[in-house]
Amino acid sequence: MARSARPVVHYMATRPDGTVPPTCEHLARYYSNLGETIPTVNLAHHVGETIDHPSPGKRWYTDNPFSYFHMYTRPGEILERIEERWPVRLWIVEPLGETGNWGNDFAPYWLMSHQIRVVRETEAWRAFGHRGRQVLAVLAQLPDLARQWAEEWAADPEGARRTYKAWEERVDETRALTNWAYWRARYSRRSAGLATANQLAGNAAAQAATAAGADPYAVARIQLRARCLVAGQLMLDRIRTGEYEQSVRALLLGAGLDTTPAPVPA
């Protein structure tokens, strides 16, 4: 007997207060500057209910700031069109009535509709994809890790400079971050999750390292280390086969930078 196909799940992300962000941030900013109020709807107020779009636009174009409900079948991509990207709340919804897309070849994991049923709220970590829990765990550790790295650098600046230079050259040579992590994220539909994690990691590391007194050169290398670490965590299950891939994954996780193993939550 053939196995039944896994049901398609549609996800929508909202701001932390539960309101749906605009379809187009640029149009929203333009009309807000003209004094207009951008309509929205709060999904937290409508769990289990069917809701109509408050300002439906032309199907399926962005002709006003909030034109349609925009949902994803791959939650790892959902952060690509969110104003602040993180934090968000994540919801499972059911599209109703007529649905559309900008073209299946362009974004097959997108779907638009003017009516939805709000099924339930789900875990926000899913917005980073399959390993979202691990990514959030590492992001939470980064302020402490970056301070530790900055202190180690300050204790032996010349030694740290040599060690980081050799590691950075290897990261560049293998294109561990710009090729391996990037393309594996594309293939597994986690590109937006990776981009957001990289941004959060870089910001957290820079803030902590600067506060610890690191100079700009050290801050930049600590930022790179943090970005590689979260990328390695996010794509741990996709960069794994063969000796060379495992060496790339080890580089992302910071192999060779110190004697303390990089955090690798299960």
C-alpha cells in the first residue's frame, strides 16, 4: 500500500504582538510618512476563526501596503519578508477561497489568499527551519561566548591574531560560509532563516566584544566566528557526509580556534 502524502502546512509569521506585518514594507513606510494608517489584523484574537482580509488588493500583486495574506509552506523561508525579522510569532493557518502565487517557479513555497482560518500558534523557532531550536540556543549563548573570545584575545593578542588569521583564511579558501552553508540553506529552504541567524549572531557578537574592550580588528573576527557558528548549527544536518564536508562543518563550528569545543546542541 502506498503511503499517503504528508499534508501541506501553511505558516504565517506576525509581529510579537500578533499583528500581521504589511505585504510591502516600502509601501507601508511611504504611506505611513503621508500620515495614513496601515491596516492589519491580529491573529492572536482569531484563533480557530475564519477571517477576511481587511484591505484586499488585486490578485496577486502588491498594489497597496497590505494586499493579501502571505503564507509559507517552508517555515525556514518565512523571515524573508518580515520587517524586523526577529522576534516573531508563528502561526499555522489554512488558506480559504481563491489562492495564488507570483509564479510557482519563482517561489513555490509561497501562497497568497484573501481569507484564512487561524488554526493555532506554533513554536517560533520553526522560522529558522529544521534546527531552529539549536540555533536559538547558540544565539542565547553568544553574548557570553563573545566576551570570552574577546578576553582570550586580550590575553594574547599576537597569538589570537595568528590563530584567527589561519582559521579565516581556511574559511575563505573553502567558502564554508558563502558557498557550503549558503547553498545548502537554499536547497533545504532555510535561506531566510540563515540570513536572519547570521545578522543576529553578528550583532550580538559585536556588541559583546566591543563592550569587553576588543579593538575593531578583533571585533570583526569575533563577528565572523559567531556567524560561522550559527551557520554551522543551522546546517549541521546538511553538511555532514564525507571527510571534506565534515572538515568544512568543523571550520564553521570554530575548529582550531581554541581548546573549548563549540556548543553543538543535539
